[in-house]
Amino acid sequence: MNALKFTVTAMATGLALASGITAPAFAHDTSADNADPVDATTINALVKHNPGSDADEITQIVEQMAQKSDSSAQEVANQMLAEAEASAKAASGSRLRSSGGGTVTLANANQIGDIFISPASTLFIEHGHTGIYYAKSSIVEAPGLNQKSRAIGAGKVKVGKGTVLQYVRGIQSVDAAKAGKYAYDKLRNKPYNTHFASNKDASGSSMNCSQLVWAAYKKALSIDLDGNGGSGVYPYDIKGSSRTATYKTL
């Protein structure tokens, strides 16, 4: 997946693809520049790309991230928006809502710990959807707005045409199974996190779909599936990661 390269790290509570744009590394900075207000157009665009959030929430996240960096709040917001727009571009071509409404039944996996990425959108924002198999025929997913993360049989889930099934490179099946088990044991029944732009919190009290899959591998195996190292992990960041490989397309 073509994407901008980002090096913004996640905030304490919250596409590697080359493109020539590199965000500054985080370090404590209390300069007045970091406190400058962020252009409302940028904030509103970030709200649009994070359905269910609002301008105050996004502004607070941006300001907190800027305080931990040598970047201004506007620079942080610009980087977050560029990543969100690149993710939406990668996921374009579908008008599905969340994980439901597709026309294809999700297939069984080759092994526990495999993942799927489906074309999907929420409130007309294209971003994709993902989940992890805790059994060959069952998944754990964060299905969408106002729903809690859940375990469900793959045969009960409809996904978009073009959905891919992937495995994680360089590990044994017994290790991949640990990530699936972690998702089932630790990541179910969590409220939905509307903030994709800053969702890299593996211990978060709320989870969105890509955060859940990322957290399962991060916590169980210390594997980072974020393909570009940005402040947020999106489904198509996982699909484009050097650690994942596609073995089936539906």
C-alpha cells in the first residue's frame, strides 16, 4: 500500500512505507509553538475521519501529542490527517458500513491467529475492517460504533468482496495461536474506540478493530503490525505491514 511515512509515536493513553515525509521524533517540549491553536479545518477533517468523535476530543488528543513532541500542534494534526487520508485511499472502493452489510461470508482461517482485512466504511468514511481468528472458524472483532468487541463464528459474518486472509510472517503456528487466545481472553467486551488517529494503546479500556488486532500481537508476542509506524494503526496499515502476508482473497 502506498502511504506517507510517519514516525509520530502514540500518546501515553492512546502508513514501514517510504514517501519522503518524516515526522519529528517525540521529546518533551514546552515551547509556546506547541500551544498554538490548530486550524479548525484540520480538526474538522480529523473528526470526519474518526466517526463518533468530536472536535474537542480531537483537539485535546492533538495538543497532548504535541506536548510530548518537538512538533507544533498544527504539525501533529497535519501528520495525523495525512495518515488518515492515506488509509482511506487504500481502503477506497467500498461503501460497506463497519463489518456488516457485505455480500461475502467470511471464510475459515488456516490457523489460529490469522487475521482478515475487509473493505468497509463507517458513516461513509472508508477505512476497512479487521479481526483476528481465535479458532479456525471463529474471530474476535470490534464490530463498530456503539458495539462492544466480541467473539463470533466466521460463518456468521458478511464481508466485502476483496477481503483478504493473512498470516503473520516469521512465527510458528503455536505462537500465532497465542495472539488469538489473547484477543479472546483479554480483548472482548470492550466499548468501541472512535479514535483511530491515536489508537495505539494495547491496554486501552476501549478498542476499535485495528487496535484490537494490533494489541493482540503486541501484547502476546511483542510484534508490531502497524505497517507505517504512525500515531494510529488502521486496518490497511496491518494489511500493508511487512510482517503480514495474504494467502486468500474472498
